[in-house]
Amino acid sequence: MASAPECPVCGQQGVPILYGLPTAVARQAAAAGKVRLFGCVVPAQPDQWTCAKAHTWRADDDQVLLATIDAALKRN
């Protein structure tokens, strides 16, 4: 699996953003720092990644995003 992208601003490793009402598993993954919950309102051009310094961005590789989310939620 490819690794999460680095923040284009500060270089820290990205954490995938999840929108919508979180499940118990998603809340556990967020508490562990594996995903970041961004609420139920999804913007027209939603960001996909964030970093520890709260920068947000979109990346070109949706497969990396989905694989990272699946791993965080332990969906194989």
C-alpha cells in the first residue's frame, strides 16, 4: 500500500478526512489519530487530507486515500 501524502505546506504526513455522521469504528480511528472527522456538511470541493498543523488539501490519487481509510477503519 502507498503511504499517505505529505502536507504541501509543512511536510507532515497526511491524515485522511472523513465527512458525514461517524460510525463507532470511525470515532475510534479518529481518537487514535488515523482519520480526522470533519462533520456532516460536505463542501462542493472537499479537501481529502489534513495534517497535525490543520492544513488541508486534495491529492490526485484516490486509491491511496481509499486504501488509507480502509486500513484506518480495518476494512480489508
